[in-house]
Amino acid sequence: MAVALRQYEFGAGGPHLLITGGVHGDEFEPMQAIRRLIDVFNNRPDGLSGRLTLVPCVNESAFLRGHRCGDDGLDLARTCPGDPDGSVTEQTAWALSDLIRSADYYIDLHTGGTEFSLYPLSGYVLHTDEKVLEQQRGMAQAFNLPVIWGTAANLEGRSLSVARDANVPAIYCEYFGSANCSLDGVDAYVEGCMNVLANLGMIGRRVTESKVQHVVEDVRPGSGHLQVCNPSPVTGYFEPAVDLGQRVALGQPLGTVYDLQSERPHSVSAEHDGMVLMLRTFPRVRQGETVGVVLSCENDRAADAAGD
């Protein structure tokens, strides 16, 4: 029998929205934001049109370790759809995947965990079904974070790949990280979820002023795979030379890795122009691991609209 997820149900009938946090055990803003949402809907039992499922901590095994991954060392976001008879992460992935397939819409809340910080964003896969894609675009716009990022749909093993295969419109969100719990991030996540609920017609809510600064869709295969960008050439100590959200140019140093054995410095340079979307904040880096991600703003629809 697969691991049972601790979930909280509100409402009945109508559209079904699933919101999850803690897919990785070291991402804390999502857990706290969903706890706040539980309090909100505990206090407004008649204020919901449809069904809302909230899961504050999907990956309890990883959370108890204070780590991205659970006791078996597997990354839940690479293990879906899982196995009901497998290891703890495989069982959790099976339970999560089953829950995603039961929903009409899905929001998966994340952060950079203990090793990274991410500029606030709402993302989605570039689904081949135009109706699903448009619904995802609308959800991301409603969530109202500074960056909206559409990426290739070919990455497997993830919560959003399960939603993709089930034609469930889905977005994921990122907000800071670095082993902290940003209260601004918690507030933004609560507001964003409430905005999406309103966008789906599940609650009444005043439309808030847009905070969206960038809308980028990257059709390249593998886009959205953050862990492979700007890899470190050696294992050692990473010292950043840029800040999160900073504009950088092709070839500009993102930082320096000092080789653990020789202390020789190795510069890691930006692979293209853009904005620093993710930055390593945990100094230890292994060879081949990313030191950061630069968002290419070449096809920034928000910038294009502002210039019209």
C-alpha cells in the first residue's frame, strides 16, 4: 500500500483544485502558506464554489531529514508516477500522482531549498493541447509573481509531467529558499493561491494589480531543467559575483569556484544574456552541479507589450 498523504479537503462538487507543498523536504514557504490556507477555509466553510484539496507536506520522509530527498535518497520530483510497492519516495510519488489525476487544476509550490534561492516565478509546461496551455497561462498570470516561465513539456518524473499526461492544467511556483522561510514568500503564496481560486470562479475576490514583469516561453527541449545550467567545472567552494534578479551578459562571471584540493579559482560564466533566475547560496558545490540559472529574456512578451 502506497504512503498516504496528509490532505485537507474543503467544499464539494464543481471544479477541483489541488495545491501541494513539501514535494522537497527543505522547502518551507509552501508548507507555511498552505497551513494558512487551511486556516482560511476552516473559517469560511460556505465561501467556496467547488472542491479544494490542500497538502502541506507531501514528502514527510524528506522533511524529517531536513533534506530535498527522503530516506531512500530519491528525488520525488524525478520519481513520478512512482510505485505503490516501492521505496518510500516511490510510494509517495504514486500517492501524489493518483491525487493529481483526480484534480481538475493543480498548483505545486516550491522554493530553492537549502542550496539555492530563486527569483519569484510561476511556471508551466508548454502543453501540446492549446486549451490546457491557455488555462495554465491564465493560472500563472493570476498567481501574480514577477516572472512567468513556460518551458518544454518533455521532462519526465515530475508532478507536472503527471498533470501533463492527465491533461490537468498545472503550474508550479518558486520563491527564494536558502534554508529560510521568507514571510514575504508565504504572503505571496497565500495571495497567489487565492487569486487562482478567484480566476477559476471558486471564490469571489477583487482583482489585484499585476506584479508580472517578465513573460518568457522557452520551447527548447529540456528548458526548465534548472540543475544542468552553468555547471561547476570542479568540486569546491562557490563564491557568487552576481545577485538574484540581476541582469547579466553572455560570458559575464556568475562567480568563482575554488577547487577543494588545490584552491585554484575557476570562473563560471553566463551561458547567455538575461536575468539571474536562480543562484547557489550554499557554498559547497560538486563538479557538474549548477551554480545558477540565467533566464533568457530574448522573447519576453511582457517587455514587448510594455514597448508597444
